[in-house]
Amino acid sequence: MSTLRRYFGTSYEERLLLQPGITGWAQVHYPYAASSPEDNKRKLQYDLYYYKNISFELDMSILLKTIRTVLTASGR
């Protein structure tokens, strides 16, 4: 964990509090295959936004964006 903490700061520990799911705020807003260190930091910011703003409305927004992406085959 110390390597992650050095790279991402303590915010990564907050991310670990989230339960994994089939989709997420980062997944509907950022390219799936992005995997550079900068991309990982950006995805972490999306996850932290979700963590700090959890709500039914946000979950419904994520679900609808996921459905739209699947039905239109417009995945990033």
C-alpha cells in the first residue's frame, strides 16, 4: 500500500472503500483502455467524485449512460 500512497496520496485509500460494480462514474466518462499513470490518476478523481457524491440520482445517471453506451455501441 505504501507505493500506492506515494503515487496517489491518501485519496487512493478512500477509493478502496467503494464496492466494485459492473459500471461506474469513471467508466462512463473515461476511455476503458486508458492505463497510463496519468489516466489512472484521472480515473481515481472520477471515483472520488462518486464516493463524495453518492446518491440515487447519480447511480441512475450512471446506469442510463451505461445502457445508452451498450445499445448504441459507442463505448470509448
